[in-house]
Amino acid sequence: MDEAAILPLYKLFIRPIDLRELRRDIWIDDPIPAQLTIEGKRLDIDIAYRGSHIRDLAKKSYQVSFFKPKRFKGSKQIHLNAEYKDPSLIRNKLSFDFFAELGVLSPQSRHIFLNQNGKAEGVYLEIESVDENFLTRRGLPNGSIFYAVDGDANFSLMSDLDKETKKSLQLGYERIVGGREEDFYLQEFIFNINTFSKSEFEKEIHKFVNIDKYLRWMAGVIFTSNYDGFVHNYALYRNGETRLFEIIPWDYDATWGRDVNGKKMEPDYVPIDGFNTLTARILYVDTFRKQYRLLLEEIMDQHFTVDNMIPKVDRLTKLIRPFVIQDPYKKQNIDIFDQESAVISTYIEERKRYINRKLTILD
């Protein structure tokens, strides 16, 4: 069987009156009822547009909540991303898989082909929702999950948006999992990041955050070059047993050599030392900074290589290519799609040269 034949077909059915309501105002988050058929099983769902600037694009992304049954394959919600600005349609998945390879908690994802009311909508990336089912699926302890919803999730006392002192230590975050008492732990974490002396920070911060996991996440952001990764595109999970925060990547289509508009990105666009308050304070500690440098060198040797990454790129592009030429929004750009493996390969080589040049600032 052709490998491409395994790409799942999702059939979405929306009543015309509900579809008109969905399209009436793309900025409204209120869902409308619909049916979604997956693997021959018809599911009652609620569906809404998702994202911020991407809602204005021709090919929409969706948030799907299962209504009847309440869960499907252990999920109560999934995300269907159009990946419209990424000419390859694979950068998000490539990034999530890369983070997982580095030992970072990361959403599962897979490409699917979406039909809406019998009409082809094209290739989408189905992304696992980061919620309590995310924890259950991995056998992780209960805890709390906070989404970083805007640039104020910068681990600072100062707002990234208006450059004023924050009115709340929780500004920039939305609690998705856990009770209200969990807010205290997030607030305490951010307060301590900003008020510990250097010696206190070095001795005490490991009681609040898993340093190894954070450094691995930092490295993932640096290697993929997600410009918003340090202040926005992530979720925080506080492990109920270890009581430590871990960080989960999210929204990684503008990576691997292309920016948020799909334009080619300069290899030095995202600095090696990142830009948020927690990252700055961690790298100010000699032992953490040396640990980070060794980790970067290890990843460049074993993971962030053309030999490791390009076979994965080629497998993904081979898988979805027969469906890209059926995608009404993408088929006219198939020539660009076919060149993306070379774009990513060039990016890896150029980014490695940049990082190698900058390693000395971590001495």
C-alpha cells in the first residue's frame, strides 16, 4: 500500500445556517454545532475558529470539542491547524517531535485531510490539546496547567505589552487545569524569579522549576528559532508530585528557517541566549550556563543535524504530498512545497554555524 494512503480523512458536516453564523464574525469564539466523521465513526462536536492573526487567512484553523461522546480516543478536544503560512505544512509537527526527542513534554500531532460538507478543505495538522487528558495519556501526576496567552507570560514583573509594572503576577496566563489554589504557586514562582538575590536564585530556584527540562526546552526554542517561544508559545505544567514547573511548546509553524509570514528567516534571528526574565537569570548562574552550553553542543552533535532531521522532513513531505496537490489552498504552490526540504537543510547548517560562533558568550 502507498504510504500516503494512511493519511486519515476527516469529514466535517455543518448545517448551512450554522456555517453562516460561524463565518459572520471570525473573531467570535462561540462554537457552533457540527458533526465530524473519523474512521467511519460519526461524532457530534462543537467547533470554532482558533488562533489570532490566522483567523483572517483564507484557510481557517479550528478548535474541535467532542460533545457526543464527550471524549474520543481519550481526548475531549483537538486542534485542526491549517498551517497556511508554512509552505511545507510540516514545521509545527517537526518541532513538536524534535522537542520530544530532546526530552521535553510536547503535544502529539498528525496530518489529516479535511472535507467540509463534501468539499475538500485540504491538509491539516491535528494537534493534541494540552489539558488533563494530556497528563493522563502520559501517566503523569495531576497538577496544574497554565497557558501563556500573550507576551506578558515573560516571567517578569514588567509587562511585555505596555512596559508598565504588571497589575497581577498572573498576567499573561490562563489556568486550564487545576483549582484556584494553584494560582498561588504560579505567582510565588514568578515573584521569586524576580526577587531572589543571585545566591538565593542559584540555591533555591530548583525547588520551583525543573532546571534540566527548562534548559532542554530553551535549546529547542533556540534550534527551531521560534521568535515568540520565550514569551508566548508555551504552556506551564506544575507536576503535583515533584511540585516543579515544566514547560510545554506550542505553535511552532514559524520555525526551521521561515518566519510567521512564511518568509525566509535569517539564521541569527533568534539570539542564542533567548529573551525572558527566567532565561536571563538562569544563564547568569555559572553552573546553569555551562550546563546549557554542554547541552547545545550535545544536541548539535546528535540531534540538530542534516543527517538526523532531513530524513524526517522527507518522510513527512512524502506522506502528505499526494494530498497537498488536492488542497485547494496549497496545490498551486506545489513547486515551493517541493523545495522546502532544501530550505530546512540550509537552515540547519546556517543555524549551527551561528550557534557555534556564539557559544563563547556562554563561557
